[in-house]
Amino acid sequence: MSMRGAARATPYLFLAPAAAIMAVALLYPVAYMVYATFLDWNPSQRIGEAEFVGLRNYAFLLQDESFRESFVVTVKFAAIVVGAEMVIGVGLALLLDRRIRGMSFFRTVFIMPMMIAPIVVGIMWRYMYHPSVGPFNRLLKALGLEPVPWLSDGSWAFASVIIADVWQWTPFIFILALAALQSLPRSALEAARMDGASEWQQIWLIKLPLMAPVLVVTMLLRLIDAFKVLEVILVLTNGGPGLSTEILSLRISRTASEFRELGVAAAMSNLLLLMLLALTLAMFFYAKFAEARAQKQRRVAAAAAAAGA
Amino acid sequence: MKQSIKQAAAAAAAFALAGGPAFANPYAPYAGDTLVVNFPFSPHYDAVMKIIPQFTEETGIEVEVDQLQYLKMRERQTLELTKDRGDYDLIGYVVFSKADYVYADQLENLARYFMNPKLADPSYDPDDLIDAYVYNIGFAGGNKGYLEGKTGSLFGIPFGSETSILGYRTDIFDKHGLKVPETYDELLDVACRIPQLEPGMGGLSSRAASGHHASHAFLLHLAPLGGRIFDDNWQPIVNNAAGVKAAEALKTIVDCGPEGSETFGFAEAGAAFLQGQTAMFLDSTQFAGQVNDPSKSKVAGKVGWALHPRGVRRGSQTGGFGIGIPKNAQNKEAAFLLLQWLTSPRVDKMIALAGGNPSRFSTHADAEVNAKFPHMATFGEALRHADPDWRPIIPVWGKINADLGTSLSKVLTEGLDVQEALDGVAARTSDVMREAGYYTWD
């Protein structure tokens, strides 16, 4: 090999060990999972003993009503919680982006739910929703109102898991939104104020558009997370009543442990993975697009400034 | 070398114990060995833990116990049993694992141990073991593959098994002059009268949460009301008149039960009864140990026990745990000695006195045990009516069980029509059974 060839190969040589570790640690398990989707595999068998069934697991899932129901529940859940969390989280950030006494204390309090282990969150809310001793129903009864069947009615149970998730994860959006707000160029805001923009105009026309790249990434991160949520729902409702809160990750876990169908569970995981992959790609392309647009704007601004001078 | 020293020491110990070479100690060859066993957390096994040190004392065989929550235990075992060399010498298993483990050839057939004169204790008295438990939990390969029958054999011994029993509040029943229900009609009538007589109190505490719990509660009523999941040709008949009646019974019980009982699991149903929120409890005998424990119960001393009411027949549940020896165990013979010791008449009684669930008729009839636990005689009577076929123990049951449980939950919470729900379960069960090859011979 020539000197130049060797020099060109050097970086790849240095990268090789890391690449090898990535391949083994990251790709191998994924490949294993994808391979398992083609098997009729129960957990009492070793993977080698499982029968190869081609696409049967996928075909089964596509006509399985329970899977479809749980898919719809998952999409509905993710859309509603992320929507609600975005509105509340960003709203709170806009409200609290100012100098108030004891602000750092409040900020810490606001992000506390996020730090609690999900199983504990589940147990806590399960107690609060308890039909007779839970604080919610006791309060309702004390006010002379009808108690609410928080977890024992399909629609209420769905609302209850949404409330718990919004409670836990709004702070995530809140801190990211607050960080984004605080890094906005003050000059733009000052200019807007001097031009007489009202508070609302500042929010709609200046703050939100400038925060948009951060918000979109935050939203996609939350969406990915919401598609995979398991513990809180497991503890709160275990998917019930009926299948009203049986989210995909819960169905995957039940398929593997209760139904003992590892192949079908793998196929479901794979579909979930593909969906999340699509979301991640969307996030990636949005970031690229936003960057390109920002660069173009900067160029236009620079050109305008140059022309003005 | 170390092994031979150990054996020599063991032989010396055996000699000392037996008093002479003519009465060899059957445990001697294994003295100094360590058995690793996997047991669930349950009141029965908690009692067992108090007795195990005595085994070591008597035999010189050490025992290490890995105790896990029962579903975690099942997961662990599933992985453990597929290994070439397993870590566990003896396992406690959930009754529905029997089908999976035996079908995957992962449990030792116990015949060759009971045939081995050096291992089998002549005073073991196998006929004293409760029939329904043995067939339900330990037996495989008989009728339908999971019941008693000429083609079956023994893979485990019931240990920590349970049946269903009716607990009722004697104070409430006395106060209103109520008769303890003996039939299903009486049961449903009383269950719905109690909320009127005692405002704020539910009739009967039942589990009903979506999935396994709702299914279990339904099955409790299905057998006494004359129903079954399958006919003799594996065709689902869960949607026949008896099935509908059982589901309606469940709905009545839940509607007249304590507030929020649609989401109760076993623990919550039990807690509601212990907290005095309901007047009756109909479920596993496993629960009985807590009733008179004042730290857990507000109804201590106020609970009477009666047989699971009769529908068109008697048929209380059979369930709980058994113990068996994994195929990949390292110390199978010593494990058998432990299994035999734990389930022997003498130790069965010791465990019962420590708060466990006995597996033998003699223990249920024992005067000392009855003096300490007066309910034991009723439980012994209940066992005569225990139904080993109250639910099918086949590998695909997990899936059918989940479907049944979610459909019933829809009946209880979303007002789905009973017949429609059960018809759906029957149709889907039929597909599952076809897929699993049960109709190959049709």
C-alpha cells in the first residue's frame, strides 16, 4: 500500500474497534429480534428449536383485532398526551420566564414529577383514583358531587392514565421550553417591544417561531417516549377495563409472558420500532430543513445589511 | 478427596444417627450437599421457610432458597429450565406451568424416584395426598392430557395448593338473621340484599380486573353452575347457557359489590373484605391465614367459613403450587429427598401449624391443627368437592384466559352483552385451538 493509501486508511483503522463494538452491542440484538419475528417461538424453547414460519406472525397481527385496538389506543394516547403536555409545558415556560422571587425554587418543584420512578407514579395515582378512599372521590363526595369511576370505566380509565402521564411529563417540556426561551436573542424581543408589539404579539410572532426548532425536537422525543410507556399504565389499569388502556408496549409484554408467543411479541416490537424509526427520521429531516432555512434567512439578512450599508 | 472426606463424615454422622450399621441413614450419601430451590412468595412458602432449617438439621443436606414473586418466578424458571445445567434442584411451580414444563420435557417423571428403594420412604402414604390436588397440579398425560387417567404419570407433588371457600361476616349475618348461602341462588340473593341492609357495604368481594382476575372470578362460578370451557372434543362451549349464567352471576356480584370492584385484583378484593367493606369473600383458601391477623384485618374474630355454594353441582377451584425436580437439576436424588420430606405426613402437619396450606387429608383432620385453625375442618370438607377440571391446563390457556378476561371486563364495565361477549371468546378460542393443532384429528 502506498503511503497515501495508508494515511487515508488510518482514520478508519482507529474507528474500527468502536464500529465493531457498535455492531455487536447495537445491531446484533436488533437483528436477533428481527429474526425472532419469523419464528414460532415459545419461551420454553431455545431459539434454535423454534419453528421458522416466515411472515405468519405479521399476517396474524394484521388481522388480530386486539392488536389493532391496542394500536389505536397507543396512537390516541400518544397524540393526546403529547398535545396536552406541549400546550401546558410551553404555556408554563412563557409564564415563568421572568424574574420572580424564589423562581429557582419553583422551577425545581415543577420538575419533580419527572424524577419519580414510573412504578411509584403508578402506585401513587392508583391510590388517588381509588373509588372510596382516594382523595379525588372523597373531595367530590365532600362537595356533594357524584364520585367518578376513575379506573373502572373505559373512557374514564383512558382519561386517568392521560392525566397521570401529563402530570409526570409536562415538566420535561417545561424545562426544555424554558431553556429555549432564555436563549432567545434579547435584541429581537427588545426591538419588538420598541415597535410596540403587545405581549401576545411577542409570543406568537417572535418567541414561538424562534423556539420552534427546539419545540419540534422536544415534541418528537416525547412522542417516541409516549409510544413506549409501560409501567404507569401497567400499575394503574393493567390495560383494562376491557382493552381500553392496553397500550402496545403492554400488549407486547403480555404476549411474551402471558401468551408465551415470543415470535408475535417480537413482530409487534418490530412494528413499533419501525414506527418510531419513521418518527426519528421525521425529526432528523425537520432539523436539517430548519437549519437550511435559518442559514438562508441569515444569508438574506446579511445581504440586506450589506445593501443597506 | 474433599468429596470422600465429606462422604466419610456423612457416613459417620449416619452411623451415629442410626445407632448401628444395620439401619443406614438414607440421607447419609447426600449429607453436606447443597440444594438450590426456587419457591414463590406466598403465605404457604413463608411457613415452609420456617421449617426448612429442620431438614438440614435432620439430614445434613443444606438448602438455599431463592424466593420470588410467583409471576417473576415463572419467568425465571422458563429461562432456567432451557439451560443444559440448571441452577435449581427443586422448584415450586404455578399450576398452569405444569402444561408448559411437562410438554417441553423439563420436569423429571417422579416414578423412578418412588421406585428407588434407597430413596422412597415406605411411610410416605401417597394415598393420603388430596386427590384433586395431585391430579390438578402433579399429574400429566392422563385424560385430556392434564387430568387423572390411565395414561398419565406424576411430575410433581401439590405443595401450597388451594381451593375456593366462602368467608362471611358472622356479625352481619347474625344481626340481620341471614342464612349462610348454600346455593348460587341464595348467594346472589344475599349478595344483593346486604348493600340494602348495611348501606355502604358491598355484598361479596370478587376480583374483576381486566384479564386474569376477571377470568378467574368467572371460572369460580362456571364449574358449580355446570359449565366448562371445552367439551370432550376441545370445542369451546363457554358460550352455552351455563357459561352465560356464570357471567351473569359475576356481573350481579360485581354490581352488588363494594365501590370500584370492577378493577379489583385478588389482593384488593381481599383487602376490601379485611377492611370490612364487604360481608362475603369467595376465593382461594390461601387468603384465610390473614383474616384473624389484627395487623392486616379489621374483621378478626368475626369471620365464618362455609363451602363454596352449590349450583347444579359442587365444584370449587383447584390451584396454587406444586413442587417438582427440573430435568436439568444437578442434585436430583437429594432434591427428591427434600420433596418427599416436605410433603410427608409429619412435615405437612408441621407446615400447617406454621400457617401453610396442607396437602394431605390427615392434616386437615388432625386435632392439633384444627385446634389452632378451626376453619381447617371446613377446608378439608371443601377439598372433597374440589374440581381438578375447573379450568383447562393446556399450553395455549394463557392466551384464551387473557381474551376471556378482557371480554368479561367489557361486560362488567362497558355493558357489552354477555352472550355476545362469550360468543366472541368461543370463536377466537376455536381459532387458537385450531392453530395449536387440537382439531388435527377431526
